[in-house]
Amino acid sequence: MQKPTLSLMRSTGVVVLAAIVAACGASAQKSAVEQDASQAKPQASPSPKVVKKDVPYVPTPQNVVDEMLKLAKVKKDDVVYDLGCGDGRLVITAVKNFGAKRGFGVDIDPDRIADSNANAKAAGVTDRVSFAVQDLFQTDLKDATVVTLYLLPEVNLRLRPKLLSELRPGTRVVSHSFDMGDWKPQKTITVTPGGQRLHLWTIPAKTAQSTGATTP
């Protein structure tokens, strides 16, 4: 048997080495392609945060806004709070057209608060009104002398104990359309044109019954 020559062994080694290099290169190229393909896939964007709303947004017509403020007899010393302020039109009107000292609106929807701030800027009243993204049930009401509402019957009923316990006696509460159950309004009017009903209450002196407290 003829022994392999040194030249033949070298040639064979070169061929084997070339095959190994080629295989490694192909494997690396495949990994790079797979990585590029993975990176090219569209990444799932985070789902937008869903705002839980107790009340749908329905803008109050401007003539109804005016009548609500008239019913509350808003004057220059008043601080007007609008719970569920939407685009801010009520507190803006209160300070701009009725001379209220200050207005404050809350809404749980950030888009509505952005609208409110833009509208206040356009009306030139940013020095006297402010707005907050806030749950109306968490709002501190102690500074209000007038509170306005356009909510729903069940929300009004849930809010009623808070109004009675936190608002000072003499504070006026005006609700667009909906009442407060067995807490009867002292006055109800119908807006014309439009037919909307507006209800007015005045916070009474604090008693155990009005605040929901129990007597000893």
C-alpha cells in the first residue's frame, strides 16, 4: 500500500479546514438573518390606559350653563367648583361673565382637562381658574361656595353624603337634569329653549341627620 505523501495530506487538511470554515460562516449568517428578522418584526405597542368613567361626556349647552349660574346667584365672592367639568365652560363662564372670584373643575379624563386648560387660555382667565385630572369623589370641596353637577341619578346619590358633610352651610348646589332622591331641591326651573330641568339646593346647617352621622 502506498503511503500518503506529505503534499496529499496537506491538501486534504486544507479542504477539511475550508469545509469547517464554510460551515461556521453559514451558521453565523443564519443566526444573523434570524436576529435581523426578529428585530424587524413590529413590536406590540402598550395598550392605551382606559379611563373608567362614571358619566359619559355630554357638553352642557351654553344657555344652560348661563341659567345654572343664574340659579346659583353666582357673584364676585364665589368660588365655583364643577364636578365633571368636561371642556371647562362652566367655571370659565363663572369667572369671565359672572365675576366669580375663582373657578375649579375636575374631570377623570385627561383629554377633557387638556381641553379645559386650552379654553381657559383662549378666554384669558388662567389666573382665576384651574383644572385637575381627578376622581370627583376624592376632590376636597371645603373651599367651594357653589358646586355644579351634570352627572347621573345614581352618581348624584353617591355624591350626596360628601356634599352634605364637606360643604359649608349656605353653599349652593345646582344639578343639570338630575335630582338627589329624597333630598328635595328648594327650587327647580325649566330652561327655554331646550326644556332642560335644573335643580338648586342650599347646604343646611350641620346636623347628625344631614351628615349621615348617628346620634349618641
